[in-house]
Amino acid sequence: MIIMSNNQWKCDYNLPAWEKMGLDCSAEARVKGLVKAYKAILPDILGLQEVSIHLAELMMQELGTVRLPDGGKAEYEYVSGGDTPIVYRRDKYLLIESGFFRYPEAIPGLEGSFNNSETKSYAWGVFEDRLTGKKLAFMSTHLWWKSSHPASSFYQAGSNTARAWQIALASAEMERVMAKYNCPGVIVGDLNASVKSLCLEKAFSLGWKEIHDVAEERDETRGHHHCGGDGFSRDEPGLFETAIDHILLKNADGIRVPYFRRVTDEYLDPVTDHYPLYAELVY
């Protein structure tokens, strides 16, 4: 099973700075690069973040049915989940149950809003392999984005605590689902937090493992570069310890992870600021 995660950058229309440079960052222009990456890997389950309704429609027009080199076809289906939907191969997996939750703006003990434009949420699904009957609980999530460092231009007090609170909510829901179906679980997404953050420390304390750490072959880059309203650049690859996109795994006894990788081709540089990350699970 190949699982993938990708923050698509929620931008539907071309922006002035891009127009001045003769570039196009509209959904119509960028969806081709996104779908190209997905078709190159053919994930069985794909967790997405920052997905607009318009971008989702364009994506599924091109991703609904994918012809394979052997003459077969991959049939993809969309699981609605706000800005954090899931796409999966219905020809290989049966969706048993799914759900969606938007994180509250208010967090106990903290001042201010911790959900900008209602974009921070999670969607989950339980998928059953049509051949083996084995199940997997899968969640896509996007956590609060601002910094707890006073020197940051994006400072908001309590941001680290907010992300830890949100990941605990996500974990609790996954615990419920995994117990119901007696299956392992995966959380993917843009956590806006590094491996040494309060957020990831909370996840680890709840029994989740960073898939990078258990993979036999692993990508060691950051997986994030500049791509936004003022343009884009191909930055230095950075180090994994500063990565903010993650794949977490729990109840994984008997599961082998041959590799953890990213798609970092240059055609993705003007498409999204988050390179897709993916891993193979064998169980």
C-alpha cells in the first residue's frame, strides 16, 4: 500500500505578482502539476490539505480514471473533508466509514482564534483491502499555522500549545476508530510543526511514530519551499528535522515500511510550497 500526503496551496486565481512575471498560479494552471505528481506515484490513499472546491473539481476531472501501462486502470474516488479531503483507489479499497471535523477557533486557556478561515480540520476514513480484507484507518489533517516565537512576523501567543491540543483531538478520534475496527492507523498532513516541537512530542507521547524514523529508506529533506503570492523559488532542500509535513503511524506491529520519499521535481516549484510525501506500507 502506498500512502501520500500533499498540501496543494489553496489559491484558485492568478495573482498580480505572478501576472507581472508572466506566470500563472491559478488552479487551472497548477492542477496539472499536482495530478502529474500523483499519477507518477499512483498512491492507494492520498491525504490532502488546502484544497478548494474548485481545485478539487479540476483534480478529479483528471484523476478519476488513470490508465495503467499494463492496460488496466486506477479508479480514484474523492472523500469530502473541507480543506483536508482524502482521495483513494476504489478499485483496490472499499471505504467502510468516514468522518470530518473542523477544529474550534477557541482553545481552552488561550486567547484569540486558532482556525483561520475555517481551514484547519481533519478528515478520516477506514479502508478495507478488497483482496485481503485488511483494514487501515487513515486521517488527513492541517493544524494551526502561526509561530510561538515573539520575533516572528507571524507570532501569536499559544500557537505551539494550540497545535499540541489539536493533534491530541485528532489522535483521540483515531483511537476510537482504530479500536472500533481493530486496525492500524495513519495520520498524514501539514502539522506546521517540526519533529522537536510540542505538537510532535505530544503525538509521540500518545504512541504515534514518525514514519520517517521506521522506514528502511528515507528522504532527509525539509520538503517545503517558497511558493506564494509574490512568486516562487527552488530553495535549498533543507533537513528533515525542520519538516512540517508528516506521516504518523500507530498500532503498526507487523507493518514494514520499505521507504519514505518525496516528489521534488522542478515542475512542482510553481505549483505548491509543499512537495508531496509518500511511503509504502507492507502488512
